[in-house]
Amino acid sequence: MAAPATHRPSVAKVPTSWPPPPENMTVTAYEEINTCPRQWALSKADYPDLWQGQGYPPKLQVHAVKGSAVHLAVETITKKLVLAGCPSVQDPRATSVLKELGGYTKVVTDCVQRVIKRFADNPRSTRLIDSAERTLRGQTPDLRMRVQSILARLRLPPLPEVPERSGAASAKVRRPLAIGAYPEVELRAPRIRWKGKADLLVITDESCEITDFKTGAPDEAHGFQVEIYALLWSLDDELNPTHRTASRLVLAYSTGDVEVRPLSKDQLRVFEKDLLERRESADSALAMRPPEARPTLESCRYCGVRHLCDVYWAQDNRSDRPSSEPSFSDAQLRILRRHGPMSFDAVLEPSAGSVIGKSALLRVQESLELEPGRRFRVLDAGIAVDSDDAAQPVIVTLTTFSEIYAVA
């Protein structure tokens, strides 16, 4: 079942057991479960025959690496600014901080490498690493500009006189937080079983601000996320025993800051009840065996475990039906015979909607042994038809970024 660093197919096999709900719910987990409980469960189950990592190995996506690298670079520099007591990157001391780090470009480059390194033992992504690194090297100037844009608006309080009580100390230590700036603060609310990590928490005598760094486009859903952090902060008995409320909530995008109206104490009480109900609803959805699949064109297209989901492949309203315009999409094929050294005759199965049973020609990039009569699912393949001759087979071409799985 191991997936080597080639197109040689592994088996699309569902897990032998389904994972329990998260012990403590997070924003990301809730959004994934709410979108599709089956997708979350397939992603978080154990696959010991495939690899030793947790969950199903994620596919390396360049756009996701870019976002993670920018976020990591902002966090890295912010931590150093806090330790140095710099109120902003415009402060003269910030020059020394950046010099010590090697400058923006080095920080960004190092962060890209750190994110890519997470895929080093991932059997699904090893063949994509070199291509991703080349692509990201060419985009370093853009990534650097995005990091600089976010940090340019960052404002931190002066370092208090007692450094060990400031944000210079690790906020991972579960004790009351004093005045200071605290990057990457894990907030916990055991009584509703939620947790979250605030990118930056700034506490002064007069205010308490929570900032969440965002590397993508503005989205209304981000406001919900930072409101959750505000609630968790108010409920965290260890870090915030006096239950101070957040007076300012900020979403820091590369294009500018967006402020979210802070919640009053009455609103926080209502929101707490709402989150508890959301938690219970998510738990109930995951209690089903198998968990419910909630297919939509948008969520399925970007699902990292769609090759394991029979509901996805049984849909008749898929957006990836063959057309006269070449496109990259998915297809399920039944192999008929070898056509040539690098191609196979096949038949399209339900994934093609209205053209079920249409003949296809599968083109590969390397010598593969695909057993006649067996079904295979290909992801992100080049798919095209001859609009002038309906009798011609659909051409399905595996590219560097395509995947192929045998159906169990």
C-alpha cells in the first residue's frame, strides 16, 4: 500500500476504524467537520500501512506552502521584536533584530524550507518537493513583500521593567499573563472543550488586543475565528483568571488591517452557548459510522481525501465532466488493455456523469503496470475530448501533479 515517489498507484482504501471527535475543538477542525464530517474523519484516521505520520498524508500544495511560510515568517520576526522590546519595525532597534535574523529574504527563504521539510517523509508529496522549491524560489520577492506589509502596521507595547513578566517569556507557560505582548498564545476553555491559538495577544493597563495574521484574501469567516479567540481568552482561567475581555480584535492581512467589533460580556455569554451547541453538533456528526458525507462542488474539488470517498465518485452532477476545452480534473477509469508503452485503453466510470461508459485513453509519464479489468481513480489529470468527433476517446493524461489510486 506504500506510495512511492512516482505515479505507481497505491490503493484507495478507507480506514479500518474512524477517529473520535477532537478532545478540544478548534476553529479549523470545526469548519472542516461542519463542511463535511466524512472528509474530516478520513483525513484524521490512522493509516499505518501507508506511513507513520498522523492522519492521511496531505498533498503538497504550493499555494498552501506560500501561506504557511508567510505566516511563519511574520511569527518569527514578531517574536524577535517582542524579545527586543521593539514597538514596531520602524523602531531603530528593529534594524538589529532583522540583521540578526539575516534580513527579510533569509527569513522568508528559511521559513519556506521549514514548511516544505514537513513533507519530507510524506509518501504523497516526495516527488513534488523539487518542483515546489523551484516555484517558491521564484516567488520569494512577493512573499517578502507580503511579510513586510503585515509587519509594517504592527504595534507592540514597550517592554515592561520586569522582563520575565513580559511577552519575552513563553506564553506556553500556563500562568496569568501580565502586561506585554505574547505571540502564539494557546487559549483554552475546558468547560466548553474548545481551544485556539491567537497569533498575537497584547495586554496593557487600558486594553487587551488580539491580532490574527492572515495570508490570504479577506473573508467574513475570519471574523468568526477571531471572535472565538476573544471568547476563549475570556474563559481561560489559567492565563486570564480575572476574565478580562478583549477590547480590540484585528485581522492583519497583507493588504491592510480589518477590525472586528469586540464582543460585550453579554454577547460573550450568548456566544459561549452557541459554541457549546456547535461542539455538540460536530460530535454528533462524527458519531455516525461512517460519518456523513456532504458533497458540494467547491468542497469536494479541494478535498485532500476525495479519492477515498465513494460518495464523491458516485455523484452525477460533478463539475469535471469532459469538455472540448482541455482541463485538469478527476476521473475514474476501468482499464481494458495496454494501448502502448505509455498508454492504456480504458472506459470512463460514474465520475464522468452523463458520459458513463465512454471510451478513454490514459496516458502516463512512466512505465506502469495497470491490471486490465481493475478500476483506478486519477486526480488532477489533464482531460480533453475531440469536439469534432464524438467517437474519439476522452484523453486522460497524468502530469507531474496528478495522482492515481487503485480502487479497493
